[in-house]
Amino acid sequence: MAQRAALARALVNRPRLFLLDEPFGKLDALTRLTLQDEIASLWASQGFTAVLVTHDVEEALRLSNRVIVLSERPAHVVEDIRVPAGLGSDEAAPEFQRLRRHILALLGR
């Protein structure tokens, strides 16, 4: 509930830029999915720019239209990946799975 309140406080003034640093990390799986859906819906309706820092590849693909993979320290851009519109809504899609595998390979997994 505290995480929802924090997100609501951040969005109440309709920011043009929304910074999220591991915003769903401490949540249970169902709450995480619910809040991801809420953020995606708000982003679609309000059109703000969001920068999401996450270590969860699926979350990045689900919520983004662009994924920037960074190296370890000192950080530099390894690859800037465009995510096709609508891809995040279908995790079973071959393109979603291909991008997931590609990003994990870039991360050494």
C-alpha cells in the first residue's frame, strides 16, 4: 500500500518526466503486475516521459518502448533496443522472447 501511495503522490501533479528506480522490487507478484498495468495505463493516457531503472528484463520489455542495457561499472551503454509498440502485452510472442533472450545474453546470462 505504501508503494501505491508513493506512486500516487508522484503522479498527482501530472509530471512531464517520471523517474522510477526499481519501483516494484519489494512487491508481491500480483501487486507488481497490477501496479505495472496502472503505470502503463497512466502513461498511455497522460503521455508523460518515464525513465524506469530495473533489473527485471520482462518488466523492462513490458513497460518500455526502448530498453537501454548498461555495462557494469563504469557504466556505459552496451545497446539501445527499440521495443515494438504493443509487444509488452504479449510475453508469449516470439519477438518478446527473442528480445528477452538477447538482453539476457548482453547481460551475460
